Amino acid sequence: MKKILSIVAALMLTCASSFASEQIPLSVNYDDSSSVIPGTGKGPTVPSLWQEGYELTFLSSHDDYTLELRQGGVVVYSTFVSSTTNTVILPSTLQGQYEIRLYGDESYYLTGYISLGQ
């Protein structure tokens, strides 16, 4: 009986921790609208990006990015994210709502919103 309770408790903790993380919806933006070719169906691949506290996790393959956090249009944090990196730990000194931007090549960036320390 103790073994069953231990297994149930472990499963509940696993489920609870998975609910703590949430996916960051990302949208594609183009710096230069002339780089968009209508009807080609080609565009950047949007990775699956999840947040749990100050940890960002890429659950799918992704390009090299420059990650920026912006508040009020001002860049407050920036770092390079290699295509071989799955996890990024953000500084715990950051507090509040941020726009997150992932810059790929020169023509596009991905954008979303995150909350830290709340």
C-alpha cells in the first residue's frame, strides 16, 4: 500500500510541475516587408518555447537567435541562443511583463510576451 501511495504522490508532483510551465505563443514579424514573397508558403519555422519561472525551454529544433527582453520598447536584456541550446536561464533580477523577441536572420524576428517574478 505504501508503494502505491508513493507512486501516486510522485505522479501528482510530476503533473503539478508540468502545469507550472506554459507555452509562449510566438508570432513572426518581418523587419523588411519586401522579403515576404506572397504565395510562396515559405517562412521561418516557429519553435515551441516554454517558460517555467526564469527558465525558457525550446521543445523543438530552432535556429540561432539573439534573444531580447523589452520593457516599454527598451531592451533590458539580450543574449545569444545557439541552435544547440535547449534551455535559457534568465536573470532572477528581472521582474514584470516583457516582450520577448527572437531575432533569426536579418529579415525576421519572433515575438511573444512573458511575465517574470510574479
